[in-house]
Amino acid sequence: MASKPAILNLSAFTEGLARVGEFGSFVGDFFKRFWRPPFEWKEVWRQMDEVGVKSFLLTAVTGLAIGVVLAMQSRGTLARFGAEAVLPKMLALSLVKEIGPVFTSLVLAGRVGAGIGAEIGSMRVTEQIDALEVGSLKPYNYLVITRVIACVVMFPILTVWADAIGLFGGFMESYIVGNVDYRVFFASAFDSLTFPDIIVDTGKTAIFGFIVASVSSFLGYTVRGGTREVGQAAMQSVVTSILLILVADVIVVAVSLALFAPD
Amino acid sequence: MEAARSDETLRPATADGHAGPAWPLGKPWPEAQPLGSGPPPDDIMIEFRDLYKSFGEKHILRGVTMAIPKGVSTVIMGGSGTGKSVTIKHVVGLLKADQGEVWVHGENVDELSKDGLDQLRLKIGFLFQSGALFDSMTVYEQMDFVLKRHTDLDADGRKDRIMETLEWVNLPKTTSQYPSELSGGQRKRIGLARSIILQPDIMVYDEPTTGLDPISVRVVSNLINRLRDERGITSMTITHDLLCAEMISDHVFYLLDGVYAESGTLAEVAQSDKPEIREFFGDEYAMMFKTVRDGA
Ligand SMILES: Nc1ncnc2c1ncn2[C@@H]1O[C@H](COP(=O)(O)OP(=O)(O)OP(=O)(O)O)[C@@H](O)[C@H]1O
Ligand SMILES: [Mg+2]
């Protein structure tokens, strides 16, 4: 296999295409089965806890670090133009519109994607998914749909949380360095944000959550082999999720700019 | 083949739990019907017709044909990696035949709709070789999960059923334990309990006694016999364990080179002319049967 020249490796290419097709029908199943029982609300709840509550600290640290660093970095540049006063505005805009959603989603892709890929993958290789299947227990509903819903709901919530912590971090920096009054800081920060901005830019993380959960579930669900393959599936879940998040971000931003072009 | 013989094929339960053959002694073992001839007779629960299955270049099953009558305990033997697990996975539709037909409960498994297959699966208990317990649930939770989904029992009714089933496998005290806290043999037995909890009419056991101590082997083998005798369950059991095979087998199929090359009672199969099968049992084992037979 390895001895074949890469350029002639057509079979790898067609195999890749086949995988993409498989993923397409896997996602298609989500939309087909989502509406039909069994509805695993208890498991959705448990997954929300798993995805969300257990990521609060991680996303808080992420948000805080971004907020503080962004404030420190921008301060110097803005000072040179005598524009320190716009710091809160700039901070709020870059945090809420882009850095918060994307950073949070990327960090979550690492934690949640690896978790889903590894858990579902090991259930596959230990025949637990087959056991669910044979027990007429609808493993797709139980394992995949629940995780997708949990991620779609929790990613935006965690993003808002990280944005808030980030803004707070930026304020702390401004307070320590420039002794800025909190009323001035936050009034200026929120002044720059419009409600549609917040909705669209936070809402796009629901798409990122969908990507992370569906990609990772797919890679776990279709593992063949043993523990080594499960490890690979977990790794691929993270890598693929990150790449797709970045691609999706470009698309979402382009589309939203076309639709709600700022004048 | 005439139907409506199901009453006499069901063995009566006897006081010592030991019973006569379900398929009356001396009656020739049933033949599978030809491909394309529709459902098998009513008293045949499982039928394979010229089944082929390959994985890539690996041709695992090459023309498997067999019929299994109601209420009979059959044992599948054969070397490691020859395709025994692959065979039984066709019964529950986990694998699809490349060619040939699999009939279970009068239905062609490969032609069932998704819902039809789910309905059929509810009548079949399947014990996986690995146990396949759900890691994220305690023993109680995984049994309750199955009952909640597929029965109308209330919480008390489910609890009674779970405790009764755990008694069957002699592990009533494990309810709150997670699979990772159980020993390999315990996991096997919980897997067994979970697979019988819906009271199926067909049981498929993949190596139910592997890794168990001799006492547990007898417990599990007796359990398999009780299920057959008291509930009239039809079963297919894969086992390498001669003690278990001796205790439970009404009929043995031996898989060799992709076909079930030998079929008969354990004694008949052990005395096969085929060198590979003789080697599997060992000459002494075959001799033992011969001595018993000649002495009798
Ligand atoms: N899903 C699969 N994909 C590819 N190959 C498979 C698959 N399932 C089984 N095989 C192959 O089929 C062959 C037979 O496997 P099977 O599990 O039926 O063996 P077995 O007779 O049950 O052996 P053992 O006694 O060791 O359990 C093996 O070579 C295995 O690698
Ligand atoms: Mg096997």
C-alpha cells in the first residue's frame, strides 16, 4: 500500500469520496429520524451536562485569556493614535463577532469532539452499538441525535458565557492599567453591538456544534478494528471538526455580510 | 413436511430439569428447503439456505445450509476464526448475506423492513461473545432500559422482573455496579441476563461459558437447559467448551472451510471421519464415546 506513488493513489481518493458520501447519508439520517420516537430526553439532558456544564471552566479560562490579551495588545496600538477610548468598543466587537464564537468552538471541538469520537468508537468496537441494535433500542437516536442536540444547544450558550467573561477580562485590564470606570467601559462596549449582530454571530456556533457532534459521532460510529482505531477516530474527530468549523465560519460570515450588509 | 407437530417437539419439563429430546429421537434431522421456496414449515425456527458471506478477499461462509426446529438446543463448534460468530449474526440481521437466505420465525431476515427487523429482534435474545454491556449504565439500569422501552411494566413490575432474571444467573447483588466493576465471568452472565429479560423464543449464545469457572459453567449450562425446558426456547450456542456442549447440546453443527461439514449428536460429530474434526475433539474424547457406545 505504502509503496504506491501517491499521485496514482486513485483508490485513496475514491475511498475519501465514498466516506464523504457516507457522512452525507449519516447526516441525512439525523433529519429523518429526529422527528420520530424514541425521544431520548433524559439522555439529551445528560449529554448537555457532559458537553456544557463540564466545559464551563474551560470556556471561562479561554474567554478570560482572550479578553485580557486582546485588551493589552490593542491598548498600545490605539494609544499611538490617541484612540484609547474606543478600546471597549473594539474589544466588544472583535470578541462577540468573531474571536469569541470561533475560539470557543475550536476549544470545544477539542474537548467534545475527542470525547464523542472516543466514546462512540469504543462502543462500536466493544459491540455495544450492535447490542443496542439487536435489542431494537435504536442506537442512532440514543447516541447520535442526543449528542447533536446537546452540542447545538450548548455551543451558543457557552459562547455567550465566554464572550461575557472575555469582556470582563478586558475590563479588568483597563481598570488595572487605566482605572476605567465600569459604567463607562460597559456602556461604550455595548453601544457598538447591535442585537442582530449578537444573534447571528452567536447563533453560528450552533452550526459549529452541529459540525462537531455529527462529524465526531460519524467517525466513532463507523470505526472498524480495535483500540488503535478508536484513538485515531478521536484524533480525526478533532482535526476534521476544526477544519470544518473554519470553513463554515468563512461561509457563514460571507453569507451574513451579503444578507445584512452594513451601510 | 407435515406441520402442527409443535406440541410433541416441546419437551416436557421434568423434576430434575433433565428432559428428553425436543426433536424426537430417531426422527431424521430436518433438511433446509431449497432457495426461493418461501417460508420453511412452522416447526422450523431458523433456517439457512446456501448462505455466502465474504469480507473483501476473505470468503468466510461458503454455502451454509441448516434447519433448526423449535425448542431444540443446537451447538455450533469449529476452529477459531472460522466464521461461527459471523453465522449467528445473520440470525439477527447484524450482517447481511452476500448470497442465500436466512429464515427466522418464518421471515426472510434480509427482506424485512427496518421496523419488521426490530419486531423480529424482540423475539430473539442475543448474547455477544464480549458481553457487550453498556458501559455508562449500572447493571440495573441496563436491564431497566430494555424493559422500559419494550414493555408496559410499571416500576415495581420491572424491578421484580430484573431481580428474578438476576437470580437466574446467580448475581442478584450486582444491581448497582457498573460493568467495569464486574469480573469477566460476571459480565458474561449479566449479558446473558440482559438478553433473556424480554423472554424471547429464540436465544443465540456466543460462547456463553468462556472464561467461567467450572461451577459457573454448570450454572450457565443449566440455565440454558431450563430456558429450553421451561419456556420452549430454541437456541443456537457457539461453544468450545466440551462440558457445556455435553450438557446442553441436542444437536451439533461443526463449521469447517465455510460450510457446516458435520452435523449430529455430540458423540456422532466427535467421531467424525474428518481429520480436522478429530483433532478438534482429540482422539481420547472420541474414544470415550466409542467406549460408552460399545459398552452399552
Ligand atoms: N465485520 C467484519 N469485517 C471484516 N472481517 C470480519 C468481520 N467479522 C468477522 N470478520 C472475519 O471473519 C472471520 C471469522 O470471524 P468470526 O468472528 O465469525 O470467528 P469465530 O468462528 O467466531 O471465531 P472465535 O471462535 O475465535 O470467536 C475472521 O477472520 C474475522 O476477521
Ligand atoms: Mg466468535
